[in-house]
Amino acid sequence: MKKDQTLAQRLKENKLASVTLLMLLLLTLFWFFQHRAPQKAIVQKPSDLIPVNVAPVIKAAVRDSFSTVGTVEAFREADIFSESAGLVRKVSAEPGSPKKAGDVLVIVDDELAASLQRKASAHYRQTKRDVERYKTLYAEGAVPLSAFEAVQLQNEEAQAEFVAAARKFSDTKVKAPFTGTLTTRFVEQGELLHEGGKVAHMVDMTRVKIIIFVPEREIIKFVPGTTLAVTSDTSPGQRFSGKVSAVSNKSGRDHTYRVEVLLDNPIKNAFRSGMFARVVTTGEGHREALLVPRIALVAGIRKPEVFVVRHGKAVLTSFVAGMELQKELEVLDGLKVGDSVVTSGQTELINGSAVLVIGRKKGQSAP
């Protein structure tokens, strides 16, 4: 008992010894926690996994072809404007009606224009007779050359006035500029039409243009005059033949070139302006290629990335894309045969997410 009291008194008296003893105690506790038995790893429950569907990267025979979707445009279309002002007296322009080039669509009040044309015509005929009379008199020496030239000049001025008046009278009849179909009418009978007012809109659908945008690696296949196959969802099972009519020499920001494909509209209303159509160019022969489903793409073709399932986790993997097919995309580098890529559920994933593969095809091994 006396010894314990003596030790306590010594500790109180010696602060250095107290601090040293406390440090030894802390070091002992630290060593204990560092060398204790490790805890078992936490196993992720199936309910915590993100369910996904996968498909394998395969190797298959492909033909060097290119397919893309474009927009159908009319071969010709135009807004039709009036070059005359006045009240609309007659309208012969019903939307959807076919018109031939030169058909009258709208007649504007022409009374004043007709009067000016008759006046100009009379003046022109009078000066023309004067020229003939003065020509005879000049030949006989009855009038000087200056008088004859003055009459000729008056005749030329009268002719110019007559042409202008005739054009003004003709402008009171707004005509179809080409053969086509009227799509829209903007005026009604009795309206006051101003000069330069829009009257109607027409399209020529006897032929159509399909506007597509081709990436630079494929543009070499699109030479003016090249024959291409065209399909449409409105005519399933049918293939139409078109030809490249124009290729832009300047690419857009996405490194694609504007190409126009021209084809006849063989079936009535087979193609309408604004529809979608698929243009396909097909090469000769077949070759082996590595293919990945297009639906596996995370963002888009400009930066091709897919989630590859490895050891139960989704790994975001970029790859080099080649030829584009309708449902697949050629892989030039970055993936290998048998890789399981996520085809649904990508929006829920981040790089390294734990996944649960569902709907695995029969015979497909677990990734």
C-alpha cells in the first residue's frame, strides 16, 4: 500500500514520467488496431446491382456499303409573288390542284393597266407610220436627215413605252412559273393585293431530291452520276434508283458533306416533301469485320463509347468506328470478339458500376 502511494506521488512529482506513460499507452492501442484480424468484405446484395441487357461483339461477313437517312425535298419549289397591285378579281388556285407552266392563278384588277396598254399601243402605231412616211420624204429629199432621225427616235421611245405597258398589263395575271402542284394559297377574291405580295406556293414533285450528309471517310463513294438505291418506310419492300446530282466541296463542323440524290417519283405520291428516305450505296464482295450493336452506343457516332461488362462491372470503353450499317457498327480498334456490351440500361451506369446481367442469350457465357 505504501509502495502504490509512493508511485503515485512520484508520478505527480515527475510530469515527464506521466507524459511518457501516456504515450506508451496510445502506441499500444494503435498497434492493437493495426494488427487486429481484418473484417470480411461487404458483399453487394443483388438488389444493389443495376440490371442490364448485353450483347456480344461478333465477327461477321459484311459488304463495303454505306447507308444513311436523308430528307426528301421537291425538285423545284417556289413562293409566287404578284408584280402588280390592286383588288383580286379572280382566284384559280386551290391547294392541292395541279398546274401547268403559264396557268393563271390570280387575276388582279387590270382596267387601268389595259387602258395604259391601249394608249401606248396607239402611240407606237402612230410613230411607226410617221417613220414610214418620213422615210419616203427623206428619200425624195423633201425633209432633212435630222427630221427623219427625230421621228425614228420618237418611234423607239413609243415602242419602249408600249413594251412597259404590255408588261404591266400582263403582270395583272399571276401565272404558274412551272408545272407542279399548288400547296398553299395566301389571297382570296376581293382582297387588296400590294405589289410584291405573296400569292401562293408551288412544288414540282415529278422528281425529288434527297438531301443526305455523308462523313468524310465515305464521301469518295459519292461521285456525281453514281447510281444509288433508295428505300422508304412508306413503300416497304420497294427499292428506287437515284443518282448523285450534287456534292458539296465544303464540310460542316461535324465533318460531313451535303449530297443531293435525284430520282424520278415513279409512283403517284410515293415521295412527299419533308419525308425521310434511306440512301444505300453497296460495294462489291464481302469481308470479315468486327461488329457491335448500334444501340450499345452511349452518346453517339462522333465519339463512340460503350459499356463493356467485365467481372460484374460496367467499364466505359471507347473504340474506333468504321463502316456504319443499319443495326451494327464496324469496330476497327478498342474491342475484341466476345466482349459483352450493354445494350439497355446505359443511362443508369457510370464507369465501374456493378451490374446484374439479365436476359442473357442461351449459350452466352457470363462476362
